[in-house]
Amino acid sequence: MKKPDRIAIIGGGPAALFTVKHLISEQVLPDQLYIFEKSSRLGAGMPYSERGACPEHIANVSANELPHLPESLTGYLMRKPYPEDQDFSDYRKINEYQVIPRLLLGNYMEEQFRLLLNQARKTGTEVNVHKETAVTDMYKKDDAFHIKTDQGDEFICSRVILCTGHHWPKKNEGKVQGWYDSPYPPSKFTGITNHAVAIRGTSLTAVDAVKTLARLNGTFTKKDNEYTYTPHEESRNFSMTLFSKRGYLPALRFHSEGSPYSEGWIMSQEEIYEYKQKNGGFVGLDYVFERNFKKPLQKKNEKFYNEIRDLSIEEFVEKMLGLRDELDSFELFKAEYREAQKSIERHQTIAWKEMLAAFSYAINYPAKHFSAEDMMRMRKSLLPLISVIIASLPQSSYQEIIALYNAGIINLISVDDKSHVEPDGNEGAVYHYRDDAGNRKAEHYRLYIDAIGQQPVQFNDIPFEGLRNGGSISSGYLKFKDKNNGAEAFEEDPSRILKIEPDYFYLRVDGLNINDHFQALDYYGEATENLYIMAVPYIAGLNPDYSGLDFCDTAGKRVARAIKQICGTNQLVS
């Protein structure tokens, strides 16, 4: 097998970590490996470093749920004392089911990256790490990629893997006092907030904002495993309002039996193409729902399966969300906490939630082969339920939110799709929405935080002009199975639909177009040789659920195997 000569990995966070892991395991390390990371650390990325977390921010995974790395988290903690950081000293006694601070997880992954790079060097690979170096542009010329950095250097590599991670663009932040386009880095919040705060969203991103502001303005006290919250005297007017579509709070972590996030859950490439040949060139959403949710659920909980086996996707979602609509959000939150605690204490899973989480992970791979109609169905009905269930809020975060609720500090307002926020001319923002009675509201907040989570990056916002102008990348799209459906969608909103004469219609999806091997596709749908994209904000449209570290691990393996196949056969089957 021919060995790759130069591979460049753009970004040095978790995606890069797991890519290097699989380049080693698949024995496709290049002669020279370049890693470009804009921060001073490898492995931690944004969520697990000071750029995205403080000591109070807890990961929503436990040690036993982490993908395999050179050493286990518990093994790392036993050999790596933290005399310089007392916040983490108790975690040397961690059990494998315990969630951990994100900063500690970042330290662990940074160390694993160091171990992997040492392994790479021992195989003869020349490893070149460029920290505090941002890649400003790149372009393909002949068979090589030219990479430009903010240090004024230019590098030439034969293969590029984009692993740039989270992206939080600033629109009004810095221009409008009191407006924040994200809660990151949390260190930007420093002072007392003696007034009401608006937070858009109830995702884990919103919980990060809540935890940060709560500590700046008061104190949590734990007694008999319950938390109370007391605001500082100078913060007696402090409060937080969460704005959420349909008024949902995130679901709670529960005990999971084994790891549903494995390749065994994913439709194989052979299965995908065999199904497409028999079904008009598309993979059906209903088939994947049956294969990756209902059938596994039948084995786990036949009673619940019998309740939903004849329901369509839309009917199932309405049944599950209907239960949430009937109850007060915080009362439901308390009930789900009791259910989750029972699951953890008894080491018994909540079968339908576990299967739905596994389904959301498995759907990433056939989603590229859906019809436009099925992608629209999934985004309209299924993803709202999935986004609530897979949030997996740690129990300690629940306890803090309930303490804030009991203290009258936090409340939740349900808004519809027509709600919007606009900057106030002097300070903060004005939130426009309709209340439960249908009355129009326009409320001013001196402090506003957009916390709906990572949003997709569109083609024109991809920061590499050379790739855009050179035709190496293209916008994501899916073909309509029925031309009449495409024509109807085009009439309704032509900005979302691509029409190709005479009468072919395609749905524009967020981000870039990629194939099953995470290769970038050009405007004509052809693979751009040796360019791979694992940067999740860039490919969110065709990967509906990118499940954190598990996604990085699986995607890294696919990229490494694709490179191995090319090096071994000089072609890639797709």
C-alpha cells in the first residue's frame, strides 16, 4: 500500500484527536502530518477548554460512554494528580458512571492527543504541530492543497481534513451593549446583573449561560442532596427568562445499557446502495425508523413497542410531545428527574429514550440518501423530539435549575416560529412574541444571550475563499422524489429550492455537500479528491445529529478507511 505523503488536519480539537487515532489504527499515517490549531491546546477544542467552559460546566457523558483512547479516563486520573487545581482533586475517586467537569475532560483529551502523536512519531511520521495558528485560506492547485495561515506562512499538502469544530459568528455582539451572540467564552461575563436577562433557547448551550450568570449573582447551597439558591444583595433584581419553542426543557440523563453509538447501529454502505437500487434511488425515512428504532425497541420493551408499533413517525412524535404539552414545563422537569434517578439507581435504561438516541445517531449516514420530502418530514416532526431527548442534562444541572426556579429567579416562556429578537438602540434587545393568550408582546431586556446552540455555516460563510471560488466545495442539496412536490415547494419558497430544467427540483440543505466518506463534493456532485470535511457546522444539513465525541470517533474512522482504500487501490468506491 502506498503511504500518503503529507496530510494536513485543520483544527486540533476532539475531531482531530479521533482522526489521528484512526490514521494510526488503519496504518495510513503520512510521511508528514501537519496540525493547525488556533488556540494554545490540542484535544480540548472549544467545549472542553476555557473557551467554552468554567469549572461548574459538566459534560453530559460519563467515563464509560467515552470512545476508546490510549488510556481510560479512570486510568488517566489515577496517574495524573491535580495539586495545582483543587477543583478536580475529588475526581481521582470517580466511578465510570459519573459525569465529569468539561475542563477535566479537556485535560484528559489533551493528554491522549499527546500520547497519540508520540505513537505517530514512533512509526516514522514527522509530526508538525502549529498551535496558536489560524488557517485563513486554502485552495487546490493541481493535486495539492495550498494552506495559508495568519502567521504569513503557506504550506503545501496532498490531503486536507477539516476538523475546525464549533463556530460562533458575531453579528451584534461588540456593537450593541448587552447583546451576546453566544455564551462563549463564559469568561466574558464578569459583573453583577441586577436586572432581568433574556436567554434564547433551552439547549445545553442555554444551561451553560444559566450556570455562569447564576454564580456571578448568587450562591448555591447543597444540603441533604438538595440545592438552594440565594442571590447576592446587590443582585436582588436579577432574574433569567428562557424563551423556547413549545416551552420545552431538556431531558435528563438516564442509565444506558451498553453503547448504542457504534457502527453496528449504522446502515452499511452496501445496505444503503442495495436499498436504493430497489426503491427508486432513495433510502426511506420510514424504513430507517423501523430498522433503527422500532425493531430494537421491541427487544428492549415489548409493551411500549406494542403501543407505538402501528404509529407513523408523525403520530409517534405527536404522542410523545403531546405528553409534554399537557404539563407545566417545570413540573414535567421534576417528574423526568425522578424517572431518570430511578433509572440510574437501578441501572435500568429508559428503553424508548435510549433507542431514540441511538436512532438519531444512526440516521446521520443514510440521511445523505433521503429524498427531499423525507428530509423535510424529519426536520419538521422528528428532530424537535430528538433535540429534547438527546440533550441529556446531568442531574446536578437539574438540581441547580430547580433551585433557581424555587427561588423565583428563572422562568420559561413558550414562543412560536414568528417570534424574533432585535437589538435595542441603546442597550440589550427587544423580544417580540405572542403569549399563550395570543397577545403580542415586545419586552426589553438589558442583557440578551442567544443560546440556541451551534448553527450550521452556509456556503457563503465558509471562511476558505479559495475552496469556494475554486469549486472544491458546494452547497448541500437533496433531490425531490416527486417532481410535483418539488414544484409546489418551489412555488412556496424558491429560495430553498434549486430548479434545474426542465423539471428537476432539489432541496437546499444547510452547509456543504459531502459523500459517505466525508469527502467534499463539487458543484457537479463529484468528489473533490483528498478533501475531507468533519467540521460539524459545515455539514449539519446532511448530518442531522452530530453526537459529540461519538460522532468524531465514527467520522474519523470513515475518513481514515477512505484514505486507506485510496492508497491501497488508487480509487474510492462510493
